[in-house]
Amino acid sequence: MIAQNNLWDNPDQAKVLLKERGKLSQAISEWQKAQAQLEEAEIYYDLALAEEDQETLSEVQTRLKDLERLLAQLEFNKLLSGEEDACHAIMAIHAGAGGTEAQDWAEMLLRMYLRWSERKGFKTEIIDQLPGDEAGIKSVTFTIEGKYAYGYLRSESGIHRLVRISPFDAGGRRHTSFASVFVYPEVEDDILIEINESDVRVDTFRASGAGGQHVNKTSSAIRLTHLPTGIVVQCQNEKSQHRNKEMAFKVLKSRLYELELEKKEEKKREIHEGQADIAWGSQIRSYTLAPYRLVKDHRTQLEIGNVDEVLDGGIDPFIEAFLWLKKK
């Protein structure tokens, strides 16, 4: 009884336990649903045999297919059992060397992930974006809100390479472009990460939006520098300096959380190899548009020839292949 009283005297700990209880209850409910569907299918099957009813037998086949899909999804969900997998995600994309070519490629990747999020029914919000000199973007940071967003997207961390005939080259030559993708879990309020304000330098500057907009007239953009770690984050897309600061601290908190996870799991860094081996020339995936069309993941060796579908957000096969590979 004493332990119980102490537990509920700590609101943060109680919140964590209630959340964990909710996850377990949902998992049990899903398996109970599968069990109920199986029992219903058995009843229909016995009825079909007893009455020699072909229509009822067809109904059994339909129910079994639905059950098969449900069980496959439940089995796949087991791959997303990491401590942070259920979190929302924060993604950052940076163009590599190569000027306009790489910046255009970074924007193509941004569109791909936004389209993927849209297909999943996830909510996205761009919190910082630096446009390219002529086209594309130099960098972008955005949030993806949805169940298991980080669990899915952590497989995307790494270098992405594009090979194509350049639309910016008058000679029509083939170019190779690189962009890096980093994915972090969005830290929720019940995960305790303390930030000492004296360790953070706060700089304000004018946002780089279109001329004449409110964000350009005042120093509403915020840049945070975490002095102990050297981590720098910024936010400029909100009109309010207060809102930009709030969002920037949210990103910083997530970055620090990810740093702590890496320290704790240093012996298991291969689980996050996409983030551990970020370096030019060590790409995780290649997107070839010329002389042939193919997307290849260099970790799982999965290849897909329908490049347009992949660039339109059809990356689930790569995500699933990566998760199954890490389970082995």
C-alpha cells in the first residue's frame, strides 16, 4: 500500500504507467478481435457443411482472408516494439554537395515523405526550411504525427543517392546527387529530458520567407545552441517568436533524447546503422532514373523498378524489408 501511494504521489511516473497500460490493453484487444473472428469463421464453416450451402462457404473464405490480413498486421506490429517506436517523428533532410542538383533532390525527398505521410493519414508540419539558391531546398526539418511514425521512418536515416539526366544541365549529362536524411523520435511530455536554460544560447534573426511577409519584418526566427553538446536547431516558420522558440525547444529536446538513447545502446548501434554510418559514399538507397529506372536499398538488397511510385510515397516495401531484416 505504501508503494502504491508513493506511485500516485508522482504524477509523471503515474502517467507513464497509465500510458503503458493503454498500450497493453490495446494489444490484448487486437488479439481478442482476431480470436473472435476465428470463432465466427468456424461457426460459419460448420453451418455451411451442415446445410451444404455454397454461399455460406464463400462467406467463410472472405472472413478467413480478412483474418489473415489482421494477423499479418499484428505480426508486423511486433517489429515496432521498441521503446520509442510508437512516438511521432521529426525528420531532417540536408542537400549534399552539388549545388542546385542536390538541392532539387532534397526537395524531391521531402515530397516523397510528405506523400507517404499523407497516404498513412499522418499529419505533417514543416518547422524550418532553407530554400535553395536557384531551385529545391538546402535543408528542411518537419514533424510527422501518427502512430508508430518513428518506428516506420527510422529505417530512412542515411544517405540517399539519385542518378539522373540533369534538368539543369543544358548538355543533358547524367548527374549523381546526394542528400542525407535524419529521423528522431518526438519526445513526449512523459519522457523526462531536462534542459538547463543556462546551457542554451538563444539567438533571434529575421526569417527567410518571401519579401513583405510579417515574418520578414521582425526577428521572429529562433536559433538554439546547446552548449554542452554543440547541437544547433532553429525554427522560423511561425509568425510568433514565442511559437518558434517553443518548437525549437521541442526539437532540441528530441535531439537530446536521441543522443541519450545512442549512449545507452552503444553496443547495439547496428540497430540504428542508418544514423551511425552517415557519410558520403555510404548511401543506404539509390534511385536511378537513367540509363535505367530502379530504386535499390543497399541494406536489404530490395529493388523496385517503379521509380515513380516510390518517389510518390510508395516506400512501404523498403520500410518493411528493413524491419524484417533487423528482426533476424
